[in-house]
Amino acid sequence: MKEHATDAVSVLFDFNAVVSNLNKLPKEQALELVADIRASIENNKAFMAEMVPQRQHIPLVGRTIIDQQIQIFDTLLAWVDAFTDEIRSNPVNRHYY
């Protein structure tokens, strides 16, 4: 447990491979993929939120992990919304997003 408590925290997400290549696509395609990422995050958050009432009997250490995950999903949703806005604000013919 000590080893994992002192490990570097990994915040790499599989969808970052998609994000890092969006500038190679037309704007509409990029927006579709970002919308897919958002939907996936929303689905995962909804699943985790459904667990909250069902898991009231579990110890604090378990409940706090569920809460942690929901907070991470909230942060990712705010990030993906800001990113979507940035893509939309770029001219159609530029692939700098």
C-alpha cells in the first residue's frame, strides 16, 4: 500500500489518443468525436451516480471513491465543453484546434 500511496498519479485517458489527432480531421468530424467522448463521460457519470443510493451501507473508503469518480467526471465534462467551444470558435478551414 505504501508503494501505491507514493506512486505518481496517472491521469491519462484512452480518449486522449483521439483528442491528440483531432486537428487532422475536418471540424464537423472533430466535433462529432468530441461529442462521442462527452456522451461516454456522461454515461459513466450516470452509472456511478446510480451506485450512490445503492451503496449507502458501504464504508466511507468505498463511498469516497464513488464520490471521487463523480467529481472527476464533472471536471471532464467541464473540460470537454470548453474544448468543444474552442473548436467551434475556430474558422472552418483551419485545423489548429
